[in-house]
Amino acid sequence: MIEGVVLKPLLVHCDDRGTFMELVREDDPFYHRFGQSNYSITYPGVIKAFHWHREQDDLWFVAAGMGQVVLHDLREASPTRGQTEVFYLGEHNRQLLAIPAGVAHGYRVLGTQPLLLVYHTTRVYNPRDELRIPYDDPTIGFDWTTRMR
């Protein structure tokens, strides 16, 4: 796993009224400050990748749909620099993904339903803190196509 990335399994409490999950708690070991919360809808087949932050950490929860989330470690001093990780998150895999600053991230919507992403950040949005990399950047070299197995 990429240094500093945390995948938190979420406990879903179910009863005859519905379900309940805790996403982020102030006593989570990866939580260190609140910046803002965001909600995004992305349509089937779309790839949103890559971007990264100099200072901001992201905490991602896919509330509906399914996504292929790809991380790539760009941090100079990281022992996992250059490593790529793939996670499948969404309604069939309820987890929270903590993405540290300096790790490029993006996702592809899987299936036929929109992906609903709820994410918290450790900083208020600052466009100077967000840097973009093309989804097909050759230095990352990630193949977004579905492989039949």
C-alpha cells in the first residue's frame, strides 16, 4: 500500500428502518483537521483523473455507484514513490479512502449508474494547491480499460 494511504472499512448498521454508517471521526488516526465537505456526481464511463494537492488530504466515500479509484505516489521523500494502487469503492464495497497530499488520484465510473462521491478535505479549496496530470500520462502508465478475466 502507498505510504500514508488508509482504507477504512465501514461498519453498516442495518435494521428495519434502514442503515447507518459513520464515515469520519475526529479520533480516526488519519484525521488531523477539517477543511470542507463536498459532493460530486459523475456519469457512467467518465474518467476523472489525475490531480493532486501540495497540502490538502482527501477523505473519499463513494455513496452510490461503483468506481475504480487509482492512486499514484508522487512524493519525493516517500518510500512508495512511483507506486500505483487501485481500489474498487462504492455500494458493493463500503470503505473510506484517506488520500494524503502528494498522492495523485482519480477514478473511473463503473457500470451504468452515476457515481456519487462524498469527500472531506483537510483544507479549504485553493486552486493553487491543486495540480493536474492527464489520465493517460505515460509516466504513470495506468491502463483504464476493463480487462476480461
